[in-house]
Amino acid sequence: MMGFGFLGMLLFWGLFLALIVGGAAFLLQRKGDAGSARDMTALRILDERLARGEISREEYETIRAALQR
């Protein structure tokens, strides 16, 4: 009359643990995906602008020196 007893307790805690581990893995994966889009540092953007020809070499060196201070 106690329900599932020990087997029920194992099932409950097993599902609970699986949800916790699965949730943590999901959040860490999402954090990694979002982080890759945000990893564009100012220097990387500056490098890309130079490569695309948006800024001159002199502008690049001036801005790079200011960013590295």
C-alpha cells in the first residue's frame, strides 16, 4: 500500500537527476553557441575592417594603438 516503494523512489530520483544533468548540458551548450557570436573583440573587428578595405593602414595602426592601451 506504499505505492511503488523502493523501485518508485529509484525511478523518481533517476528522472530527477537526468533532468538536472540534461538541463545543465543544454544551458552550457547554449552558452557556448551564444558566446561564439559575441567573441568578436574590438581588435578582431578592426582586423576585418582592414581586410575589407574599409579603413586605411594608418587608421588601423592608430585605432589599434588606442585599443591596446
